[in-house]
Amino acid sequence: MAVQEELRTPEEREKHWLEHIYQADAPQLTARAVLTGALLGGIMSLSNLYVGLKSGWGLGVDIAAIILAFAIWKAFAGILPMMVKREFNIQENTIMMTTAVAASWISSAGLVSAVPALTMVSGRTFIWWQLVIWIGSILILGLFMAIPLKRQMITVEKLRFPYNISVVETLKAMHSKGGEAMRKAKALGMAGGVGVIIASVRDGFGFIPGLMNAPLSIGRISLSNLTLSFEPGFIMMGIGALFGIKVGISMLVGALLNYGILAPYFINQDVIKHPAPTIRGVEAPAFPLTIEAGHSLTAVLERASTTHEYSGGTATETLTYTWSQPVTYAGFPALLADLNAPAQADGSVNPFHGHVAFRDTARAEVGQVLLARAFSDTLREASLTLPEEANPALAALGFSPGATRHEGIGGFRNVANWSMWPGAGILVSAGLMALFLQWKTLARTFGSFGASFRRKKPGTANLLDSIEIPGTWFLLGFLGAGLICVIIQIWLFSIHWWMGILAVLLTFFLAAVAARAGAEVGINPIGAMGKVTQLLYGVISPGNMATNLMTANVTAGAASSCSDTVGNLYVGHQVGANPRKQFIAQMFGVVAGAFFAVPAYFILVPDASTLGGAKFPAPAAIIWAGVARILSQGLQTLPPSAIAALVIAVVAGIATVILERLFPKIRPYTLSPTALGIAMTIPAYNSISMFMGSLIVWVLEKRAPATNEMYTIPVASGLIAGESLTGVAIAALMAFGFLS
């Protein structure tokens, strides 16, 4: 740290890195490193795809890949010493990790969000090779966007990269020698074991709950429904331990503000909406469809909290439609007309009036029947249940006996549909303002790209020029990958050419914001970046859901790829890896991931009927589709409160960055806009865990600085490594049917 404090200028830091950290003679971009990374990353991309369709989240696989690759080549060296003559070194492992990350995060380029969302809203299906080109182009665009940001964030601003620190420490521990290094390695290993045990007991065996909830409420809304819970795990706590108390406090404040104050208030004001409980038919009715006399369609609606004052308790209502005479329906329209009519055939009131729908899948002749009971102004929670006994009418309409659906008050998805707007607003505005205030540095960076086109005079080239990623790569790569993305948008989705170009240009700025979020907080805000683009295209192209979704797919996917790339380059920078070789390894990883994950996507999601159900809830896709549907009617469909909160958040983000720049001494006492924005777009229990991790380390810094210096990073890294590695293993076992 003392050396780093003395190095005031970026040039001094670069010289120190080149002379003391860079490993010029170590083998790096080897065939075994790239192939191992492509294989491990490709396999882990299947787990991320599966977990993403289940939960909307992905698992970081870099630490898991590092440990697995080290163990594999250590075992090979012991079993086949004649074939493995050279140690698998730390630089090779870094290249392997870089390749694996690029392959494993293929799902973040839209396979669990925009792509299934488009299928849900339009029934659109893809051809596998088209999807490979689409996803690969988006990720490669993000790779090239990372080039000008690498030096700015790593060398100039020296951002902390809290998650990537754990990756660095894992690498060093795996390849360390010496007393202090061994103590750190043992601490990492023991902490990793604790992470393995916790994840196994929680996720594998279900012996402890995924969330622990207190029997308390805010405004009669339970804390659990507001996600103000505790998650028994260490991944988020480990990340919090690495990014400092200021960010930790900011995460906690953002979570409490959003889920403890704003969400309860706007739920009670009926601003945060709750959809009706909906039961989807397991198969489409076959027409012509004959219903015999006496058959009935019956469902039970259980309501709770039926008034604004929450004094209504619980009420049960039985809904029954009875056919008093035999009827044959030629198609959906006639059946739908009867089920939604004000009265039944015998003249009695029809309780299903207006609450039954049929939605077609990709082919017009194949439909899904949906049974929904709309919320009244006072309805807060409801369960819709079909009878358990065999029912000819239910079977004929494609419903399964005993099907049920509950919609509760609150919930992350419902709250996030509102809070993502102010969250994205403060996140993006602060990130762009910080980028703008560094315009001189960025201008020098881009100016140096021009010099890379010119022939250097003999003797003026230095070693750094030969190992850094050339500026020409950014210019050519951005133009080439951007052009491909524009062409594919026009070809596959009929997006106007100027809108496609705008999406690519917008991507550069949002990629910078995403990379900064990853560097400061350790979380990649993919969803928030996508919502910014969806909001913009909701204004300039209302009514076109394909344009809304797939332009956002470009920006969010490339921003995610850019953030991951900058993080990987930070890891390489810390262990002395060659950044140019790392960048090439990323390209191999993108190709490997596309060819692993895209075919698996078609196996898991053959059509829209597999999405939104119990097997694949696809929460990220549902949110993307929901935003597209809302904005398809224009920005005026957003609640006025969301627009007001968005404006306030934008002003707050810009003001905070400007004040910190004008008055540097207040910086330790201000909240981080990046952390606030992310806290409003993730469940509160994640923010709470990260705050707890940062608080523990802050106390250690004050009470036991020597212990903190020695063990905090290895222990936090081990906890992250153990739990993430086990999470990947459990997800893989579930994907292949060994666990349910």
C-alpha cells in the first residue's frame, strides 16, 4: 500500500507494474489454459442458464473455475508426470479463468431475459445458429468497449473491484509459497469449507431455510414480503467485506429507503400493483370441443387483507360456470364468449365474467387457456385454486386438477417494477456524470488511440505498448461488432436502421456505467441497464415490443460483457498477466459459451409454454416482458410517482458526483449513488448481507488492524469461493436431474 500511495501519476503506476508485477517470461496464452477455460466455462454456462431461468440470477464461476483447473492439472501432474512436464502457473490459470468467465456468462447476454421475454410477448422463436450469432455479437461488442475503460478504472482511478479481489486472492492462494502466503491459503481453504457446508445444508439438503424472516411488519405488510429478511449465506457478506463501509452503509440505506419506506407507502396507495393470480392450462383445448350438460368449471378464490385498513381478514369465494345443455365449440372465440359472458346459459350470474383468456403460442392454431381473477381496488392477496377431483370440463380446457396460484402483497418482483426506475436513474446519472468529469483523461486515452495507427519511430516503442490492448482494436472492433449488431437487428427483428445504430452508441455509455458499478460495488446491474434502453425506446418507438426488448438486449448484454471484461483485466493486472493475451482468451470464451449454452436453451425452452411456470418461472424475462408491455402504450402508462422518482434520482445522482468533485473532503461522508441505485434493484436481503460484511470488516479495522490486514481478504474470498463452487455443483446436479 505504501508503494501505491507514493505512485501519484498513472504513468508512475504503469512503470511500477511493468517492472515489479508483470511476468514477462511466464507462459500464459497456452492451449491447455484456453481449452480448460472453454470446457469449464461452457459447462458452467449450462448451470447459469438453468439457474437464471429458475431465479433470474447467475452464479459467478471464476473462483470455482480457478480451483477446479488448479486441481485438475495438479492431479494430471501427479498421475501422468511424463505428459505434464511444466507446472500450471498462475498466469495460465488467469487466462483459463478469463476464458471460463466469458463462456459462463453467455446467459447474461439475453438468454434468461430479453430472448425469452420476446418469446413470451410475441411467441417468436429462433433458429439456433441465428441466436448464436446474435448473442456472440452482443458479447464481443462489450469486449471491445472495455478497452478504453480498462486504464481509466484500474490505473487512473484505482477503483476497488471488491468481487474481483476475492478472485485475485484465490489465485494467489492456489499458487502461493512461503509462510505468510501459506497462512492466507489455509485461511482461504477453511473459509471455503464453511461456505461449502452452508451452501450444501441450505441448497442441497434444505436443512436450513433459504431466507430467515422475522414475524414483524411495516404498515401491516410482513417484512418477508418486503424482502427485509436475512439470507443464511456468505457470498453477499463476503462481497460486502471487500468494498468498504461507505458502500455498505449506502446499500443498507438504499434497501431501507426502498423496501422499508417507499414500498409500503406506494403499496397502500395502490401505485405498486399486484397482478391477478393466474393459472395456465397445461395444454391447449382441441377443437371442435364438446362440453356435456352438467359439466362445470369451478375455482376457489381465497382473499386476504381486503381493505386498505387491513381489517377485512380472509374470505373464500367459489366461482362456478355450469353448462346447462351440451355445447360444441368450433374454436376459441365462441368458447371465450360463453365463459366471459355476464350470465350463464340458465340466466344466473357468471362469476368468471371478464376473467378467462386464451393466449396463442408461436403457432396460431395452438393456444393456452388462462384463468385469472382480477384484483379489485381493495384486494391485496389471493389464491386461485382448482378442484383436486377429476373434472371433465377442466380436462377438456387443458387444466390440471388441483392447480393453484398465489399472489401476495409486496414481493420483490412487484416492488421492483416500480423501484427499478429511480434505481436505474441514480445509477446511470451518477455513472455518466463521473465519466463526464473525467473527460480530459478519456480524451487523452482516445487521443492515444490515434497514435497507435501511426508508425512509431525506431527506438520509441516500449514493452507496455507490446502487451497492452491496442487502441486500433477498440476502433475496429467497436465499428465491426457494432455494424454486425445493427445488421442483425434489422434482419431478425425489423428494427429501423437508425434505432439500431442508436442502441449501439447508447451501449458505450451504459457499458461505462455497468463497469463502474462492478468496480465499486461488485455487482453487474444488467437489469437496470436494460430498463434505461427500454424506457428510451418506449418514448421513441411506442407500441413496438420487439424493438423495445432487443435494443435493450444489445445495451444490457454488451454492458454486462464490458463489466466482466474490465473485472477480468483487473485480476490479470494484479497477478502480472498480459492484458492483450487475456483479451484474446475472452474471444475464445465467447465462442465456447455460445456453442454450449444456445443449444441447451432450445432444450430447456422449446416454446413459450415452458416459461413462467413452476419449472422455469423466468423472473428476469417476466420483468423485461412486463416493462415492454407497459411501454408499448407509451411513457404515459408509467405511474406518475415512478416518473417523479426517476427525475429526483437523476438529480440526486448528478448532484452527489458534482459535490464530491467540488468538495473532496465530504466524500467519506456522502452516500454512494452507485450503491443506492443497485440496492433499489435487488432484494433487500442481499443489501443487508453486504452491509453486515462491510460492518464486520470496519470493526476489525478499528480493533484488530493486523488481523484484518492478514485475514480479511483470504477469508472473504474463501467464503465466496466455497459457496459459489457448491452453488454451481448443486445447479449442475439439478440440471441433470440428480437433485430436485
